[in-house]
Amino acid sequence: MDRDAIVRSRRREDALEALEFERQRERALAGQIDAIVVEEDGPRVDEQVFARMEPDDVALVRELLGNGGWVTDEDGDDWPDEDGDEAEEADADEVARLEAEIAECRRRQQALERFIEALGA
């Protein structure tokens, strides 16, 4: 029985599992950042795009995609629903926190990849 081979095999399996977890975690964190950015900047981009479209098409897109952060004023006009400076600052803080977590995930992935490589040596 080759005890070292058994240990190396098991450690490789454990490291590969941990590596996959970190990759999934990174994707999930990136998805959270995307959601914040879309929530924050989506209405501005929508407004720019809607300005180049026919009103009937705009109404149809809004219906198909949901309200999407738009509010209707008393005249029936749609305007972006803005949360204000405090919400934007909180979003920026959250994006920075998530970016730091992604950086840590990548560092962990690199260490695991080096460990897996070294196991084969």
C-alpha cells in the first residue's frame, strides 16, 4: 500500500472540491455586483435607449421586462425611481466589499491551484 499516493489522491480531491466552491462563490459575488449596478444604472441606460425608440415599443418593452425601476408621475410620464445619494453611497460600499471578497476568492483559487500542482510533483 502506497500511503503517500492515498494521501495525495485524497488531498487532490479535497483541493479540487474547495477550488470549485471558490469558483462558484466568485461567480455568485460577481452576480451580486451586476445586480447592484443594474439597479443603480439601469434606469439611466433605459432612458437613453428609450429616447431612440418609438413610444409603442417602449411601452411594450416596459410591459415585458416589468417596471424595472420606473415610476409614473401624476401626468402618466415615466421617470427613473431614484433612491438618492445615501443609497448610491451604500451601493458603492457594497460593490467595494464584494470586489474585495472576489479578490480573496481569486487568491484562494490560486493557492489551491498551486497546491494541486505541487501534489503532482
